[in-house]
Amino acid sequence: MNADHKVAKNHYQPEAQAHIIPAANLDPETMALLVKCCPAGLYHIMGDGSLRVDVHGCLECGTCRMLVDEQALKLWRYPAADYGIHLRFG
């Protein structure tokens, strides 16, 4: 079974509030880094130049948190208990 099939078996229980919120005014280089580094592909640069994060499906790996400075992500925390990713490798 390849990695895509394993990831597809995961279950995500969303919270009411996002657990990752990017800062409002990020420079284009930081936005490009976040888009490129996220293994789940959750970061997207919108047509107006803003950064959107789809936290549903977040693997909670912390890659984005480690690669940018503390000002780039206004909020990054693990979801509350019983929320977030539930890994099921099959």
C-alpha cells in the first residue's frame, strides 16, 4: 500500500475553531514556503494575494510551525482531545 492510500484512510474530526491561523500580512516568500512545505497541501495563495489555510486534513506534523518565524503564524496549536487527525494506516 503506498503513502497516498494510507493517508486516505485517515479520519479528521474538525473543531469549531481553526487551530492554525496565519498572520494577516505575510511576505510572498513566506507564503510560498508554507505552500511548498505542507505535506497535506493545506496552504493556498488566493487570487487576491492572501493566504488561505484549510485546516481540515491537517496532519499536525508541525512542519509549517518549524519553518517560519513566530510572527508568520498568529495561532498554531494542536486540536483539542478527540479532534484533529485520527491516523488509520489500515
